[in-house]
Amino acid sequence: MPTRVLVTGAGGFIGHHLVKLLVERGYWIRGVDIKPPAYEPTAAHEFLLLDLRRWENCLLATQGVEHVYNLAADMGGIGYISRNHAEIARNNILINTHMLEASRLNGVRRFFFSSSACIYPQYRQNTPDVTPLREEDAYPADPEEGYGWEKLFTEKLCQYYAEDYGMEVRIARFHNVYGPLGEYEGGREKAPAALCRKIALARDGDEIEIWGDGNQTRSFLYISDCTEGIYRLMLSDYRHPLNLGSDRLVTINELVDIIARIAGKRIQKRHDLSKPQGVRGRNSDNTRLRQVLGWEPQVSLEEGLTATYRWIEAQLRQAGRIL
């Protein structure tokens, strides 16, 4: 009998891709989300539309499964998470606390929690030339408001469930995951998808808006590396939070230039300093990732952005927005 697995957030970007990977590797998958996948049908054997902020739905979702990958979350890009602190923190704390307790009561053997690089202290990220963030750098705590605080709290809650109840928990701190099938407009999209959309809609020589001065730095993780890392961590014996990201640092201006080359367009930049831009610099230290998993992300930024740009361009063309 195949291992029975629950993926929450299975209608979302990372969850949808993770379902496909797990099905390919022989698992029986129940997907749960408040909405179905936006761009293609789910590969899950069973898909339930449930609001996991509600306790009874979490009990239902976790019945009869051995592993839980808890990816359900209210989240988005910097514009969204910087203006919805109360809503994001409330929704995600409800989801995560209910999912942990329901998993315990229903005898789930292994529980994965999707944390975020937003848990890292802002005082360590105040320059573009940032020192890569190590897992132990999380404390003394000063995470991003709202989203970062709730992720850090849930990491501790997972630790308590492991210590008090013996639950096997696995925690990955995601660093800017991107790729096809992700949101690319509407307010929840992240920087790579937003810039791909803007450049796809622009004509050769056009100007596009960049949030901030463009000198803020980030690293970006392609979706197939993200799901592979999640899977390897879940199978490992490692019980502490682990970075899951690329360690290649680029400025947002450099990101625009890479996408413009992929598109074959000359693009002018107009910087809007009134828009949110987050911390000045953030990069992943992957030393422990390599030690723990014997693996690190394989897809280059150019490869990943090419696939992402082509997919977003095709979506816009299909919608008649590119002639």
C-alpha cells in the first residue's frame, strides 16, 4: 500500500507542484485548499475544498494519512504582506495551530511546515551586500511584521509538539520561490513573476516601474528545486529549521536585466521609491542544507527565469493581451 499523504495548500503554487512530484514517486495524495488550482487540474487522488482556519475541517483533512505537508497559508509578495499584518497573522496562526493539533490527534507520523526567510531579523538585512543568513541567525528575533512573526511562532510550536508529544516535524525556510503556475498579477505575485509580466507586456525600448531603487538584493529558488528540497527534508532525520533557497545574490535591477535578455527586449527602468521593497538584502547560507541533505538547488536563475517568463508570456498571449 502506498503511503497516504496530505498536502494542504494544494491549490496554490508550491503545493500544486509538490502534489505532482509526490504522485510521480508513488504516494497516495489528498490535496486540500480553499480553492482549486488556477491553471491546470490537480494530480491529487482526492481533492477537498476546505477552509483550514476551521478546526473541524483540519480534523477531516488529517484523517487516515501518515504524512502531512502543511503549505496552506495566506501570503503573497511584498506589497501584500506589508499591508495585511493582522489578517495574515490571524489566518495563518489558525491554520497552523489547528493543523498541528489535528495531526497529533489523528496519529500523523510526520509533519512538514513551510516557514520563510521572513523570520530572519531585519537588523541582519539592512545592506544590499548582506551576509548570507544561517539558521542560527534567527535569534535574537526581529522578523518581518505579521507574516514573519507568525512563521517564527509556528516554528516554535512545531518544536514544542516534537518535544512534548514526540511528533516528527520538519521545517524549511523558503527563500523567494518562483516558477510557472505561480500568481503573476492581482497583488499577491512576487518580484520575478511581476517583472516577467511587466516585461512581457512592454514593447522593445519601453519603460517599466521598479519598486524601490532596484539595488535591494535577494536570492531566488526555482520551483522544482523547492519541491525536491521539501521531499528530501521530509525523508531525512533532521528536526530543526533548514534554509531552502539559492545562495546566488542579485539586485532587483540585475533581475530585470536578466529577464529583459530572455525576452530579447531593451527595457528602461523607472524606480518608485514610494512602493514597499522589504529588507535591503537577503541571501541564504546553504552550508547546512548541503550537510543535511547532501544536495543543493540545481536550476540556474537564467534557466528558471526562462521557463517562468515563457509561461507568463504564453498566459498573456492566450488572454489576448500580447498580439
